[in-house]
Amino acid sequence: MSDTAVLSTSARPDRAGAAPRVGDTALTARLAALDLPAGGFSAPARRDAAARLNEMGLPGPRDEYWRYTDPAPFNAPRPEALAIPPREATLFDDIDRLKLVFVDGVFDAAASDDLTGEGLEIDTLAAADAGGDHWAGALYGQLETAGQNPVRRPFAALNTLAARDGVLIRATGRVARPVHLLYRRSDEAADVHLHHVIRLEQGAELTLLETGAMGARSNAVLEVDLAAGARFHHIASKRADDDKLGIGHIFARVGEGALLKSFALAVNGRVMRNEGVIEITGDDAVAHIAAAVLGDGDEGRFHHDDTVFITHAGQRCESRQVYKKVLKNGAQGIFQGKILVRPGAQKTDGYQISKGLLLDEGSQFLAKPELEIYADDVKCSHGSTTGALDETALFYLRSRGVPREQAVVLLVLSFLADTLEEIEDERLRDGILTRLDQWLTSRATG
Amino acid sequence: MLEIKNLHVKLEEEDKQILKGVDLTVPAGEVHAIMGPNGSGKSTLSYVLSGRDGYQVTGGEAMLDGRDLLEMEPEERAAAGLFLAFQYPVEIPGVGNMTFLRTALNAQRKARGQDELSAAEFLKLVRERGKALKIDAEMLKRPVNVGFSGGEKKRNEILQMSMLEPRMCILDETDSGLDVDAMRLVSDGVNALRGPDRAFLVITHYQRLLDHIKPDVVHIMADGRIVKSGGPDLALEVEQNGYAGLLAEVG
């Protein structure tokens, strides 16, 4: 029996109708600080989320999946004010894309591209929720709810309850231009909840890009529903001046023959927690999720936590989790990754790798890989390593005349390389690599 | 060009003396070979000259063109014109061979106060130099040494040497892991670089490499010292009689 099964069976009955773990007062104070929307099409989902959250309570440090990341800053009623960073060019400025700007978590139509005529249905949550029935009504909060079992994710329920805006996208064919969600800040103390819903119908294809800072504190949920043969590409980039305190969630349902590829780049920042919950429901589907993380503890506390749960319910499906974290000056990197293979999910090919590259002795990488397998004809592997730079490789590069700082940059890029391989689009991949190289080089020589 | 005087070296972590007074002079334009049994200190000498960590110089000196090698960082030694072809070239996943070569070449040019090569100039040069070593565009694009055969790795070392145009080239058992054809390719590459302004120090166990790269002087190293030096015939003597006989002779 797995740890999580124990958690879900023993923890729930105790708490039914009783005080949540941190105490009702904490949750009450947390909710009181928010201006909760009533919702239109989303109203039933919000009511349900409120009930679920009340039952779960906010997480505490003793929660199985919150042992390595202190939930306190996420539990606090309000975030600390945070200076607004200067506006920088984004990674995707040179790419032909459909740009949607959110300022403090609110859609900014004037700064965004025209939403009509892209060959896809696209609305903002705020606008759609003010109207009547909407296709997203059948999905909003649904994948989030499904993703609560067996591991509770209170902040995701909080998001479904509290989110005022986000993007709702439905595509029926191949969408040529990527959709770029660009986040900006204007209020120093904004506590932002964004909730996006994406539905790709049979054979549809979409690329979603995300950059920028959502708020002083952010809580995001991305629900992705992929019908048979749909293909979804996702690239998120967080830079030093972007979110300083944030929790992000991806809840995905991957249908027959569908493909999901998600890549996240995180450079510095402060405390980040990303939860990826992917359920492969159809046969012959593919789900890859990867992240390249660079953390320097000198620029404020750096703590980066990726918590991933991939469920295989279909046959002959492939999943990959590839996580690489480069840490220095006391930075902390966390990876908690699980592969669950349900009964009957034969010929599953599950792969998970997490690696920490520690550039000094004060940094830390903690990994908790888990496999739970209920089918007998599967191939699942996981690995995790933590180490310093390879001295032999460093000497090899230096012996060719490459100065030490530059050699370190090359070896860091080498370390991160296989996360970038998860980006299919060569132009996007090269763009990220170039920026990463420039960034590292300017740090190394500046 | 290369002058080593009474060089004493021990392991940094252990109380173990490896080099016990090496004296060696390699003038410009010459090829010197160092032969010797396992554990005699041949590879240590090459690492100490190129600046690898883990060794402590306890005495003596090593100069390149009158400059103190031992005071320099590895990258400074490279910029000063020293090159070591590794016995076991290192794999660097995710870094293209071309990127690696260009970074190295431009770093050295920069260190010497020369202009960096443009992308086009570099490409022309690397194609031309690669061709002679049968290194094609595909091999240049692959990550450094990843998935390369033994022969490909050694050819890649020689390509780096030919691109970087060092004054003093040290080849550490470049013949290990090479078949006959690869040995010829590598040797041709080395011979093409021979010239009056360049010197070579070829470290090898076997005489066969010296059939292809003809040395001017052969040194025998044993127990951390050069115990005998002579002409090319000395290598043949080793091949015929083994080290044991020879070492007994020098005492």
C-alpha cells in the first residue's frame, strides 16, 4: 500500500465536518481577505470548491506533500507588498503570436491583441462568467476536482473558488499562432488568482506561452482537456523579476492518442511551488512535463518546488518527467514526482528523472520519486541525482582555453539540455537556449 | 620551447610522490616521444603541464617560451600555446561540438588580444580542417564526444588541435583505442601540423604510433624520471626487449 493511499483513507474521515489542519481561523482569515466572486456559469463549481476547501482546510507543514515547502506564505491572508519591476522584453516578443495581457490578474483588452478571428473560441473568464451558459461550464473546476484524489491540493480548490479572470480557449483545429499569456503587475500588493481552461477538440493543436509576473503573490490553475489526437504544447518562463511568491497548477486530462508537452523555465524568483497533475485517460497518448530551474539564493531566499503526479489509465502510453535544478548560494530545489499506473494500463512507458546541480555546498536539492504500479506489463523507471560540477569536464574545457566562468556556463547549459529537448518547436527551443546562454554569460562575466 | 627542470610532483590528497625530478627540453620544430611502463608518471606529467587539479608541485620548474607554466591557470596555458590531446576525451552532452570549438577558439583569440572570428570565418575554417580528418558536418553538430567511437574521439582531439593552432602539443596516449586506419588518420593530422614553430610531446606505450609520427628524440620514463634519451632507434629497442631489459641496463 502506498503512502498516499494511507493519507487519503486515514486523514479524510477524521476531518469530515471538523476543524481543518491549520484551524478554521486560518482559512476564515484567508477567505475574508479575498473578494470572492459569485460567478455565472462557474457558480456551481465555486460553491463546490468552497465546500471542498472547508473540508480540506489549508495545508500544514505536516502534510505529506508540504514537508519540504513551508505553506505559511501561501496561507497568510495577504502577501507582503513587492516593488514593481521594470518592464522587460519577453522571451517571445519576436514570435508571431496572439498576445493576451493580464495586469494584476485582470485581462487588459487595450494591451492585448484582438481575440476574434484566430480560428478558435477564446474568452476571458471574467467576461464569460458575467454571461450565461458557456462551454467551459462543463470543465471549470472539474479537472481540478478530479486531481484532488488521492493527494489533496487545497490551493487549487481555493483558486477555483476565488479566481476572477483567466482565459477560456476551445480549439477544433490546428491553431497556427501560439497564444501568449503575458502577466504584468501594477499594484504592489495584488494577491492574484488566475484560472485558465483549455479544451482541444479531436485533432486540434495549440501552443500556449506564459511569461511575466502575475502579482505580489499568485495562485494559478491551468485546466487542459485534450480530446483524441489533440496536441498541446506549453512553455512557461519565469525570470528573476517575475513572480516572487507563487503556486501554479496544471491539471490535464489526456485522451486517446493525444499529446501534452509542458516545459517551464524558472530563473531566480523567490518561493515557487508548481503542481502538475496529469491523467492519461486514453490509449496511445503521450505526456511530457519538464522544467529547467536556475536559483541563486543571493537574490533573496530561493525555494523551488515541483510536485508532479502522472496517472496512467490508458494502454501503451508514454510519460516523461524531466526536472533539472541548478542551485547556488543556499538555494533550495525540491522535486516530488509520482507515476501511478492503474490496473489495465498495460505497456505503459513511464520515465522520471530529477537532477540537482549544486554550485556550492550551501545549496540543497531534495527529491522524492514515487512509483505505484498496478499493471504487470509496464516499463517504468526513475532516477535522481545531486552533484557538483564535473571537475574533469571543467578541466577539459579550460584546457582548451575557455575561462573558468565561461566553462561553468557551458556545463550548466549541458546539464539543462535534456529539459529543453522537451520543446518540440525548434525556434522556441533555440530562443530559450539563446536567452539562457546570454543570461548565464552576463552573470558569469558581469 | 618547452623546458622542464628537476620537476617534482606529488598527489595533493595523498603523500605519494609521482614525479621525482623530470628534466626535459623540447626545442621548437621537434617531435619528442616519451615512452615508459605503466605508472611511470607519463600522464601525470601531461596533466601537471596543462594545469589539472589534484597535483602539487614540490620542486622544479616548467617553462613555455620562457614563461612559467606552473603559475598559470589552465586556460592561460592554452592561450599561451599549450595543448593537451586527452587520453580519454570528455563527453559534454548538450553542447554542440561546433559551439565548443568556437567558444574555445574565440576565448583564446580574445586572451591574446586578437579579434574573434565571425561565424562565417569560423565555419569555413572548421569545415576545411574537419575535412582532412574526415569529420563531417554531422559530427560537428553532435554534442562534444557524445556517442563518438574511440577513433572519432581522438580525431576530434586532433581537430581541436588543428583549429587552436597551439605552439606546444602534448599527445597523451593518442594511439590507445585506435584501429590501424584511425591511427593513420590521426597521425596524418598530426604530421600536417608539424612545422618549425611548433613542437610535440608524444606520450605512448607502443612504438607503432612512432612509425607514423616519426620522433626526433625518444625519452624513456621510469619511476618519475627520464632515465634514458636517444634517437628513434630507442623506441625500436623498447619494442624488441621490453622495458625490463632497458631499465636493468640503466640501473
